[in-house]
Amino acid sequence: MTSDKQRTVTEFYDSFAEQFFRETAHLDISAAWEPFLAAMPEHANILDAGCGSGRDSLYFAKLGHKVTAFDASQAMVERAREHTGLCVHQLRFDEMTWDGEFDGVWANASLLHLSEDELLTALSRIATALRPGGTAYASFKYGQGTHETRGGALFHNACDEERLARLVANVPSLRTVQTWVTGDRRPDHVTQKWLNALICRQQ
């Protein structure tokens, strides 16, 4: 079931897909890529969950990994397909049905638009999609509380280490391996901080 807020978020990205693509498609986020890739085997099977522009899918594929990608916004899916040449699915987190297929799940800035209940569902689906011992990466705007932007057209739930620990504790098969804070690579978002996390599915 799609909430009203989720429909609003999807409609926003459908409307501003070209602008979002221009802002994000060529950013270098090595500070996030490198710890995640260090946990991946050679030729890993990676799910890019909420792929946006497809930037990260393309980066992983060029390194020789097998990448599956999805996004909730059809307009973003179309741009990601054009940018990457990969098969990109139009899908929400609650529609994920993969079971034990991936060495890694990459959820870069894609979980922050979910409510608490939706986020717990997403984490559970991510845990199921991972192979035992597999690793997920997730990032959130750093802080606390729910924030609305773009005149209420877009919202995000901020996250700090304490909130992340509470969330992960609700999914027994997951444990947090590492957290770190980074800045925003977009020139007009220099004050924004991001919480990054590696989360492992236990053996």
C-alpha cells in the first residue's frame, strides 16, 4: 500500500527527474563507495535500491559487478536506464521479493523518504534480499526528526546513530557493522551532513 506521502514523493521525482539527474549523476561519492565495496567479493551481485540517476549502478557495473537496480519514480527509472544501459525496475521497497540473492544492497539516500513503519518494512525486505553474511549500505540526512522541503512536496526523516541502532534492532537478522558521517558533494548543499552505515545480514 502506497501512503499519500509516498505518492507525493514519487510525483516530485517524476516532475523534477531531469533536474535531479543533472545535480547527482556525476557526483564522486568515493567516501561512501569505498567502504561498501571493500565488503564485496569479486564480481559481486549488487542491488541498487532506489537508484535515482543510476550513477552508482553504473560505477559498480564498470568495476565488474552484476547490478540490479530499481526506483519508485518511473521518470528516474527511464533516466537511469539511458545513463547506465542496465535493466532498471520501477519498484517500491515494499514490493521487493528477492530472497537471498545479493552480496550487497546499496540504498544511498533512498530510505530517508520513508515513514518509521515503511522503513522497518524496507529494512526487513533488504535483510531478506541479502545472502547470509551479505552487507547493505544505507545513508540518511544526519540529525533527528521529520523535515519538509519544497513547500511540503518533499519530506525526509533524519537519522542519527541512536535512531539507526533502534531501527536495526527491530530486524533480528541484521547488525550494524560501521557508521560514519560525511558532507554533501553538491555545491549548494555544503552544510548538509549524511549518516552512512554498513549493515550486515548475520550468518
